[in-house]
Amino acid sequence: MNWLSTIAPAIAADELTTTSSWWWIVELSLVGLLLFTSVLVAGLILRSGRDDSTVKNELLLKRPILWISVGFALMAVAGLSFMPDTDSAENAWLFWFMVAASVLFVIAAGMVCARLMQTFFSRQIRDRIFHGFCLGVTGLSVLTLVIMMSAIGYLGWKYLSWDLVTSFASRDPEKAGVKAALWGTIWICLLCAFVAIPIGTATALYLEEYSKKGRLYRIIDLNISNLAGVPSIVYGIIGLTIFARMFGLFGGINEPSVQIGAQHYDSYLSASGDLVSVPLADRNIESGELTDGTQALDSDMNKVNIKIVPDGTESDEPGAVWKSDAKEPTQRYEDRSWYYLQLPFGGTVLAGGLTLALVVLPIVIVASREAIRSVPPSLREAAMGCGATRWQTVRKVILPAATPGIMTGSILAVSRAMGEAAPLLVLTGILFIRFTPEHLMDDFTALPLQIYNWAQRPQEEFHAVAASGIVVLLFLLLGFNAVAVIIRQYFQKPLQ
């Protein structure tokens, strides 16, 4: 809507009494007329298929309050959003007049064409015309996609090389790459698939095979359908609250109260110039002065015993520390194991994958339910007739038959998750990283975030790098889809 701000920006309340405020009234009148007429004509089109000749009179005379109410409601939603100020009002009314004329012309032309086809063309000719129209629309869509892909490929061809995949992000467009973003995307998409697909499939099986079709079933069914249309940024806020911060119950993101698989160290400068690390029992222990005989680790993580020597003493012993350097550590750091876990999760790979799983979970559930419903009832009845239990019927008959449809829905779900930027931007806000994730508690960035970062920069070179990143993202998407198609075909062969 921001593109209309130059034509019809918002008006202050105290400006409605100025001499030019009547332009505002004219514009709202045109908007109201446009929307009211559009709704009225749309109702006539929907009801014109009936043979009753009194339908139009009934629509116009017996239900005028309904259409007037709908027209003014739409006017309030659309018209009040684009109220002009006194400077641009003279151009705003002309803009809305052209919009109204265009919409009414399209509606009238559609009605005339429909009547002419019913009058002068047979049913077979109408079917051929409709078939040609569908082919034309499909061809236009494919042509648009080809043009867009060609433009992106032409713009990013210069930077599309193997170095783009193996290099980290950089301020120099010639050296910029997508390595960190690529591996971050792979991590969160795999985690999203491993979480969303089993949970979504199990939920669909419960609703279709085990749940009683009562009030609770209808409530769950309604909520799943509504969640499928929720904007992804809302899930980003939910993920930030539940996964990243956990309602503040376990401390802050940078100072988690629960850590598993982490060892903290205090580093001291040795007499030889290297660092020695003293392990700590807890992260919150205050640093103290070193004493002789303290167990420590050298730079090669070998065990050494601390030996305090006078300042200025030259010593090659790995545990020798000057007395002045033993008073306080130079830094405190933590060493994380592969199974490291902290609460709250923070903006980590685990939080990102779980957030994307929330985004696509309703899609997986809806697609899985439709696939399970498509299994013929005769298969269930045959399994039950052979003495199989309900679980045996689900595991041996229903799931194998519904797997192709479930995998199709999963392909669409993972494809959507791979291109999501809004929830990840809310969750992490990290656009520049020069390392790849090594475990679930590492920070990450993703290809959509990296592309967004490059696209918003003023340099034209970064726009070309962003186009190259889009190509890499598309190839990654095709790779994920190819694996899913192979799995689907593997399960479909026994059924054929």
C-alpha cells in the first residue's frame, strides 16, 4: 500500500475542515460507488445461472440493505485507508475514477462475452475455447517464470561460480559467498523436516483413524485449517517467545541458566607467551588468583601443573605463570560438546528449525489427512476381515498407500520453509556470519536472509551477487525435492 502514498497519503483530522476537504468526500464517494457496484454486479453474475426470472428483481429489491452494507463496509476498509491530503487530492480523485472505470469495464466485458458465447456458440465450441484459455493462462505462467529465471540468471551469471558456494560473506562483492548461509539453510530445513513430517503424519492418522468425530474433533479441524493461513512472521514471534527466550523462565539468551555439555575455562598468560586454561566447575564461579599445583591445560589441551614464577623470569615450562599474570585471567570461554544443549535455545539452529516446523506443520497435517482419506475403504475392510488390528491396518495398509500423497505435501511444506525469511529475521536477526554451524546450539544464517542483506545494499554488484544466491537457493530446492520424489516413488512401486 505504500506505493499509493504519493497519490493519496493519509490526512490529519484537523485538515478535514479546510476548503479543499471536499476532494476527500469526492474520493470516498467514488470508492464507495466502485465497491458497491462491483459487489452488486458480482452478485448478479453468481445468481444469473438460475432460470428464475425474478432472481435479479429479488437481488435488487428484496435485499438492497445487504449489498449496501457490504459496499459501505468495503468502502470503510479501502477508502479510509487512502484519504488524501489537500495537496494531492486533485490527482487522487482522478486515480480512483480510473480504477472504478477499469473494474466496471472488465466486469461488463466479461458478462457480455459470457452471453455471446451462450447465444452463438455450441457447447463443444465453448469447451474448446475454455480449453484454449486454460492452455493460454498456463503458457503465460510458464513464460513469466522462464523470463524471471532468465533475468536472474543473466544478472547473476558473473558471480555464479564454485567460489560462491565455498566462500563466506564479505564486504567485497568479488569475494562474497554463501557458504555459511547454505549450510545454515540445510541444517534448519533438515531439522524442520524431521520434526514436522512425523508429527504432522501422526496427527493426521489420529484425526482420521482414531479420533471420534465429535465437538473436539471439529474444534481441532477448524484450528488446523486456520493455522495454515497464518502469516509466517507470526510464527517467528511465537518461535522467539517459546523457543528462543522460553518466556524468560531460564534466564537470558546470552546467560542461560541451564547448560548441558559445556565446560568453562579461565585463560591465563604463561611465561612462554602461550595461554593456559583452568577448568571451572560452574560458569558463575568468580575468577581467583592462581596457586602452585593447580591443574590446567596448555594450548594443545594437555594437562599441566601451574607453577608461579617471579615476573620477568624466562621459562619454557608450559605451566609457568608470572606472579602478576596469575592474579586474574585474560578471558573466560566455554568449550561445547557435540551434544551441547542450553535453555533457553536462543537464536540457534534448533530454535530456527522448530520455528519453521511450526510454519509448515499445518500444511503437512492437511496434506496427510487428504492422502489418508484417499485410501479406498475396501483396503481397510479387507485388512479388518483378515483379522488385522487397527494398528496393523494403519501400519501395513493405510500408511503405504497414503505415503505418496504425504510425501507430496511434505515436498511443498519443505519448499515453503526453505524460502522463509520473515520468521528467521525475527528469530535471529543475523545477516552476516563467517562460520558454519557444527551443532544444534550454534548461531546461523540462511540463504533468504543473505539474499535480503545483499539486495538491500546500494551497490549494483551486490544485487548481482543476490541474483547468484537466488540461483543457488533454487538448486538447493530442486535437490530437496528430488530426494522427496525418489522416496515417494520407492513407496509407490509396491502399490503399482
